[in-house]
Amino acid sequence: MTKINTRHAVFLPLLLLTFLLWMFYRSVFNFSVLFDETIGKAVFFALPVLLYVSLSGNKKILQSFEVARMPQGLLLGVAIGGLLGFVGALMASFIHGGTVISLPYYLASWFWWEFFLAIMTGFFETLFFYSFVMTVILEKFKTWSLFRQVNLVAAIFLLFHLPNIFLRFEIGSALWQVLLLYAFAYAQALLFYKRQNAYLLLMTQAIWGMVLLIHF
């Protein structure tokens, strides 16, 4: 246990520093969505992970992105994402009224551009919150129950997203978004614990992001 904690000694300071820099970036700068989801998240989410791997020598953090895991992860992600899309459509119909009909959104001119942005978001956030944060939490807090570990991961995920939520939504809608996001992060953490496959989480997050964009 002492050896593990020593190896992960920089985890909490690095996580706190990343959070503070991310909050500063989100509150001061107002770049395009393309910049935020590519350059911005590469700097604030990918670089800390690479720095941590370099400092700790923990290669396990990047194992979930092994190429061999890609086919199964992407296929399972599409399957789970499709289920989420169906549930999302039903929820939207219940909330907004109306009926559920099938529309070929993938033929719209904007669809694939938005899906590309969703993929970039899924990639960087999966790398940071699950391949990095959750992998370290599972090792560093090995004596904790899975419930506590997963809740901590979901709480960290939510904390990083709170400023964006409260900037974009009114209080009532923001609280609903907080609950929805926490539930999503919790489910993603369970998937990662079970499968250790970043491609699965990447795809489910990308598809869920498209569901929210289209239906909510």
C-alpha cells in the first residue's frame, strides 16, 4: 500500500492544479467549440495524463486505449449508445410531448461535424476521467468499496463540468442537467470498471452527446 501511495503521490496535486487551470480557462476565455474540444482539451486533459505517466511510470493508465481493444469497444459502444438514443428519444417525447418518429439525422449537413466534435469530447474526457483518474483511484484507494470509488469518479467528472452547466442553463434546468450528468458519469465508471475499454466509453459518450443535442 505504501509503495502504491508513493507512486501516486502527485495524483491529487496534479488533479487539483488541472481543475484550477480548467476553471480559469473556462471562465476567462471564450473560444469556439472546435478549439475547446480539440486544442483546449488536449492541453488541459491529455497533457496532465502524459505528464503523470511520465512521472509515475504507470503504463496501466494507457492500456485501456490499446488498439486491440478498439473493435470490441467501438461495436459495444455503438450498441449501448443506440440503446441510450432510444431511451433519450422516449424521454424527450415524454417531456416535450408528441410521438417518437424515425428521422435520418445522419443525412443532415450538420450531423457529422457535430459527431466529430462529440468524438473528440469523448476521447479526451475518457482519457482523463476514466483511463487516468479512475485507474489511479482504483489503485490508490484499493481498500474502498466499489461504490465509494465510482462515486468519487462521478463527483470529479461532475465538478469539472459544473461551470459550463451553470453558464448555459437556468437554475431549474441546471439542476436537472447536474443529476443527468452525475448518473451518466456513474454509469460510465461502472462500464470502465467492468470492461477497461476506453473505446467503449468514448463511443457511448459521443452518442449520448448527440442524443442530448438532438432531443434536448
